Amino acid sequence: MNYNSTRDSKLCVTAAGAIAKGISNDGGLFVPETIPTLSDDDFNTLCSLDYIGRAKFVLKYFLTDFTEQEIDYCVRGAYSDSFDNNQPAPLKCVDGKNMNLLELWHGPTCAFKDLALQLLPYLLVTSAKKVANGKETIILVATSGDTGKAALEGFKDVENTKIIVFYPQNGVSNMQKLQMDTQEGENVFVCGIKGNFDDAQSGVKKIFTNPDICKKLEENGMQFSSANSINWGRLVPQIIYYISAYCDLVNSNKVTDGFNVVVPTGNFGNILAAYYAKAMGVPIKKLICASNANNVLTDFLKTGTYDRNRQFFTTISPSMDILISSNLERMLYELSGRDDAKVKDLQEKLAKDGKYTVDSQILEKIQEIFYGGCCDDAQTKDTINQIFKDYGYLCDTHTAVAVKVYKDYVDSTGDDSLTVIASTASPYKFAADVLESLGQATADNDFETLEKLMQISGVQIPAPIANLKGNTPRFSNVCEKENLDTTIFDFLKI
């Protein structure tokens, strides 16, 4: 299995090459040459395995330049004793009928990014040994909140790597910020930027494709890579948990003729992973894309026009506060028949004009597969309150967006099929907003708010969050969005 760039299909690299590099020199994203298809026998085997076994089974199709021993080493290192009860992605039926929450927040940072970012360091180090010729790998990360902490934790003190995380100074929750600013590790660096997530993401992508900056790193025995979902090594682990969820549904005798999947997403990576799982043979019927007030994806899925020229909202679901959805490029590549010239043209229009419109053939394919919906902060809070009242289930401000859009979808279409909803974070990462959603006032400080939420809900505070109490921040850096390169060079001392 080799990988092509979405903007140049002739460019061909191995899996190790794609993971080590992160992004193509032309700015395109790496995608597998073909999407492997799983047979009925494959699914029978997968259903009999635990999560580690399922991960190894799926990865062998995408990492064909890795040995069986290397895949085993990576997967066991990532998923052994790292998640609650050694169950990285448990399914929980909330309503006793069709609404199943895929809880992806039982890892070391209490967010879905752990499923990928516990594995990526192993994949990256293994890949670098194959293709990096001894260079030190510099991981650049732009985060809207959860990726940053998960990446920092995953790459903490990993050999021959350094990791630099940029987050919007005023665009993450207090708990997300505390998680990042208190991060341990000799090879880590955290910096806020004066801007939003899109500014951070665009700045990082420009650095990746700046030949002068890349040359300077090379002269110092270094090379860039990414822990964002622009890196295929970040995306492929996410495919696994949708395949695993299907296996769990089969094992519980719930699946008859397929199921829908709902994903709260801003950068489109999490729902794209579900798309790939569907393409591999998982009987997903509809992919329901849930957005907050930054509803650029909802409008795109309905009209075919992607337009980031709109007001940016800072919401209570900050990990979705995004107007430039990087992974949409991979989907456009697939649904255009892998037309690299068309994808390149669309991305150039986005960079120049801030918008583009796909043709009618692509839009028809999109609307066959996807449904888009959105909700604002008030609706998000109402949903948190209602789900807790109806089912005694406490969800965070991102999962609530997905639940609201799911209910809207059922109401508008009448399709009440079996559904898996990606639950992306612990409610304690956004405790103040969750507590207010339940009609309660927040306490005097963040940790008292955590305690109050626990007393009201009966849900235990996850240890990784409770253990932050008393930790002293190591990082208080803030830079202008135009100065990311200077900040990077200062940390690297080059």
C-alpha cells in the first residue's frame, strides 16, 4: 500500500514516508492508493478479537511496509493499560433503543484524540527509523483544545523527537489550557497565539511548505512532521474505532441492516475516518455531520459551496470552532474520482478567495452519504440538560451538539435507525458549561466546579483531570499569529 498526494496523484510514498512527513511538499494530504475492502470472513475474525487485535488486523492493510512485529509493538504500546478497563472505545446505549454513544474519552487526556495520539508516536518513531536517515523529528501541532494535550502526552520524552503546540489563547476551555500548560516532558513546548484555531492551523501548514524553513531544519539535522489529522498516521487509528463499534454491535445482536453514525466535527477528520470505515465495508448508512454555530460544514453539505468568509464564533464547544476544515480535501479527492487537478484548483480558490463550489456530480455523491446539521450554544446546553434528565447521562458540550443534530435528523427524515454517536470528550473538560447547562451556578474556582458537578451528577471526575489540582503551569508563552516560525526557531535554538 503506497500513498499519493491529493494535489498530485503521481507522487507516491510508502506508509512510513507519509507518516514521517505528515504533509506533502505541494500542500496536499497523503491518501492510500486504494481503500482495502473487508470480507465477511474478515468481519467474523474482527468480531472475535479485542481492541488490540482489531487494531492490528486493520493496520496491516494500511502499513504494508511495517512488519507484523512492528505493528504489534506499536499497537500494544498504545493501547495496553492506557485506557479505563483496557477498553479504549466502549459503546453505551443511552435511550434503551437506538442511540448508542461511542465513548472515546477513556484515555489519558479524556478526549477522543487519545485513540490516535497514543498510537501515532509509535508509528512515527517506527516510520522515522525507516525513512528519516537519523534526523530529529519536530512535531508541529495546531490545536483547538484536545489535540494539543493528547499529542503532548503521546510524544512526551519520545526518543529523537520534539513537539511544539500552538493553541488559540482565548479559544480553549480553562481545563484544556491547564492540561497543556502543565505538561511534563523535556522535549515539549506550548504556546498560545493571538488568533483563532484557523490562524494556528494555517500558520503551521505554511511552515510545513516553506522551503527556506524546511532547509534550515535540514541543515540542523531535523525535519518536520505533524500530529494533526492532516497526518495519515493520525487518521488511520480513528478508522479502527468505527470498525470496532460495528463489531460490538454485531456481538450484541443489534445490527440488522446497517446503522447511522453521528460525529461532532470541525476539521472533518473524525467523520472522514467513519467514511473510510464505510468504504471498507462497514454497513454505515448515513454519516451525520454535526456542527456548532461555526456551521461552515453544514452549509457546504447542503449547498456544495464552502465559504469561510463568515463570522467566527467562540462557543462552548471550542474544539469545533473551526472555519477551515482540512480533512475535507481528502473527501473531495475520493468523491471527485481522485481528480488531483480539481482538488488542487479548489484548494487554491479557498486560499485566494476563501470559498469554492463543487460541481453537481460531487455534490450529489456528498448528499448521498452525508447529512449536515448544527446548533448554537443555547441548544447545546438544553440538550445536556435534557439528556441528563431523561437518561441520567452526562455528556460534554461537543457530544451534546451531536445528540441535538441526531434528534433533528430523526425529526426531519423519520429515519430512526440504529445509530452510533461519537462521544468525544469527558464532560469534566468543560465542567463550567456543563454545570450551567444543568441549571447550576459555577463555583469560585475550576476545581470546586468539578466537585460540584460530581455531587450533582454522581459521575466521578476522571483521574487525569482530578490530578491536575495543584499543578503549576510550566508554559505561559503567547505569540502573534505571524511569528510562529520565530517561536519555533527560538525553542529549537537554531
